[in-house]
Amino acid sequence: MFSFFKNNNNAGSKKKPSFKNINLSLEKSADYQHTFYLNPFTGVKFCLHFFTTLIDGKILQEDVLPYVLSKGFNDLDDLKKIVPIVDIQISEDEAVIEQKLLNGYTMVTMDHSHRKFAFIATKNEMGRKVSQPEVEFSVVGPKEAFVESLSDNLNLLRKRVPVKELTVEEMSVGTITHTRIALLYLDGLADEANVNTVRQRLDAIDFDQIMDSSFIEQLISDNTLSPFPLLLDSERPDRVASVLIEGKIAILVDGSPHALIGPTTLVEFFNAYEDYFLNFIVASFFRLVRVFSVAFSILITPIYVAALTYHYELIPKDLMATLVTSRQEIPLPPILEALFLELTIELLREAGARLPTKVGQTIGIVGGIVIGTASVEAGLTSNVLLILVALAALASFTTPVYRMGNTIRILRFPFLLFAQIWGLLGIVFCFCFLLGHLMNLTSLGRPFLEPLYPPRLTDLKDALIRFPFFKQPDRPSFLRTNKSTRFNPSEGKKKLDIDE
């Protein structure tokens, strides 16, 4: 519409578009209709305006037309009494006409009342039903995931947090898309500074389109130049409900099946929500396995390149004989050999992700076997490095959050280059740069490396390992919540016998 691209600097000097001009502009669209009717009881002539592609024709035919034609009315305000629809709005502001019509409302106008408009909610709600999580799937626990409907997602959260303190602030973002966004927090629990930070950043967004929550994450992130995600995204309503009760903030975007959570920390990206459904010993073991897997995925190939290029003396003699045998016919230096295999793995990943599901699985399995075997037999790579790269790729899949998994994939390449230039010293240098970058990162102004830096002993109870629930009476300290205690520690330890 013409009003979308209006120059903001001259907005004050131009007159607002009249209803006649708006109607002429909307008539250019084939799916826009306006139909005149005559009320047989009062003789009042009225007109219905709507987009056929946005409204539910069944609601219009069964819940609107029979009542406005079978009952007399003289004013638009009477529609609230005769039409059995709750959402009926009366307005004299011509500026809201486009917004309401494009949001699925049916507008009613009357000949003798050109300055007054009635909007009846007849939106056609289309979308998929609530299904199982696809990215954060868990064997144990609830099997519901967010969908693209904001109303449905709010319902899933209200059902899990049935308290009046759960506050939902709605706003519209995007100069063209006007995407609905909901800011959620527990009033009286979440730190007001965190809430104000998110609210101000959302209000400051000046972008034409918001199609997904990932747009919001990139626009309000503390450091948009960092490869690390600084807001945690989740498709699980149970996880979002849990962090809201901790005192965090959630952002839901209409049209996106993922919620954004903040402030967050680095260790949260390696903790699966399924950990809370398992025994604390089992959950802690799995968390340590994930941390080891990430370190292995990043460092194993650079260590191979550094050892074979600069540090032969560090390799045991028996292992050295195996490496020499595997590389005796390889014409490429270790760095090119490693880059060839790493890029091949990335190509297979991208091909498997972009192709249809069944074809993608075939490409990933068959392609990996064929290319790996062929490269070893052709003498382009050694079988030892092939095993290490395959294990590193497998280890990277243990990261529960997809966006952090992508970051881990990228980090291997700087470490490889530093290993080729300075060997193990280069790996140490690269690790120092990475650590310095992580120490400078913040999530909504809170330290990203917490509770490791700055150290918070109480928050370590649910970081790399998970303590039993009765050992976690306090909420995370870095959130600065208004109520830091979850429950009375002495009451949490009581276990009454059956005869008590």
C-alpha cells in the first residue's frame, strides 16, 4: 500500500489518506470486496468491506450476515448487541482501516455515518496443529512444540504457567510486515532492568520485515558481529515456561515456531532440557560428554595438523609408525589434507540439509561412505585423518542447540589455520583469542560466560553438572530477580516416612 512507503520526514506535513482514497487503493487488489446490503427492518443501507483471502467465509455467512439482515439496527454501535462475536471494534480513525482489513477484520460502514467504522473479527486462522518437537526432541518429557500461531503459542505457555503474574506485552514490528511480537515475563519476579532493556530494543527496531524470531535475535543482540548466538531459541513450551519461572524473559514472534530466551549463558547451549527429566547423575554425565565432544570436535583436527607439521617428537613411536604408513603415499601436506576432508564433510551436511528428507539421508550416508573410501584409495587423504574428521563431525552433533552447533562447525577452521602457522602454540593463541572474545560477550547486558566468569559458585549447581533439585533452592544470581529463593532449603530436604 502507498502508506507503507510514505516518507516519515514529511509525514506531519501531509494529510492522512481519506476513506475514499483508501478504498480506491484497496480496490486494485482482486481479493478485496465491498458489498452493499439493505436492512429490511430499518431501511438502513450498509456496506461490508473485506479481503476474501483473509477472512473465514463461514464466519461471515453464519455469524454475521444472518444477524445484520434479520435484526434491525440504526447505528454501528448496535452491532455489538446483535452480532454474536466478541471482538467487534468501533472506531472513527481512518488510519486504522488498512491495518484492520489486512488483519482479517470485516469492516462495516453506513451511508449516514461516513466518519464511523465497525470492525468485526472474521480472520481465517490457518496453520499447522501442535506437533512433536523436531529440533529439541526428547525421549522423556512432554511432546508439544510451538507452532507458527502466536495465539496458540501463548495458550501453550498460559497452560503451563497459570498465574496472573505472567505478563504479555504485545507490539508490532516491521514497517511493512507489521509482525506481532509478544514480550513475556513474570511480573514481580523478573528484573525490571532486563525487561526495560528488551522493551527498548524492540521499540528501537526500524526494519521493513520481520519474518521469524531469528530476525529479532540478530537485531537486538548485544554483539551482532559475534558468531555466537546471544539469545537462546527454543521450540519447547515446557522449557520456555521453566525459564520464565527462573526470572528470564521470552520473546514470541507471530509466524515463528521458536521462542527467544534471555539473558542466557554459554553453558545453557550445551544443556538439553531433557536433562531435567533424568536422574541428576545421568544428566550430569551426559552434560560432561557434550562438553568433551565439543572440545574434541574443535581441537582434534588442528592437533593432528600441528603434530605432523611441527611436533613429531610428541607422537609415541608406535603411533608414529601407523601415521607414517598411512601417509607414505599422500601427496598433500597435512593442512590441505585436513581442509579437503573438513570441506567435504560440510558439503555433505549442507546437501543433506537442503534436499528432501529421504534423499538427504541417503546423500549423507552413501556420500560419506563413497567419498571417504574413494579419497583414501586415491591417496588424497590418510585413513587416520578420515577417522578423526568423522569422529569430530559426529561429536559436533551432540550440541543440543542447532545455532550453537553451527558456531562449533565454523570454529574448527580458524584453529586449523593457526595450527598450520604456529603449531600447538598457534592453537593456544587461537584459544586465548576465543576466550577473550567470550569474556567480552554479554546477553542483555549480563555476562555470557557466567557462572564460569565471573565465578558464581551457587550457579555452578546447574552448569556443567546438575545437582539434585533439593540442592538448588536459589534462582540464577546473574538474573538479579526480585525473588532469589525458589523454596525453603530446610523444607526441601524433608522426607517423611509413611507412618508420619
